[in-house]
Amino acid sequence: MVETSVLQSVPFFQHVRGDALQALAAIVNVRYLSQGEALFSPGDARDTFLIVLSGQVQVYTVLNGEV
């Protein structure tokens, strides 16, 4: 579970309150990644909503083994 204040710091969730905010906080999974570590890869299930609280993300596509 994540603190509700963390969710409210994200503009997308600023207007979510009460029970709805508590329900979201209860299902959040926090991940810490090192520089260069992949957040997801081709073929991964696309059933998550990702929020980057700090740092940067580079998105690219690998096609025929080339970036």
C-alpha cells in the first residue's frame, strides 16, 4: 500500500478523494528501478497503469533486433 498523499501528488489523481483514493492506494505496487533497468518489455501483459514519480523514462521499440 502506498500513502494516499503520494497518489494526490500526481495531477491525474488530485481530485480523487475518500474511499476511492483509499482503494487505489491499497492496490498500488511500488517499484524502484536502477538506471538502465527495463520497466517493461515487449510481450509483457498490458494490464497496469504506470506512474513515474521521479527520474526519466526512455521509450523505444525494438524491431528486427534493432532499436
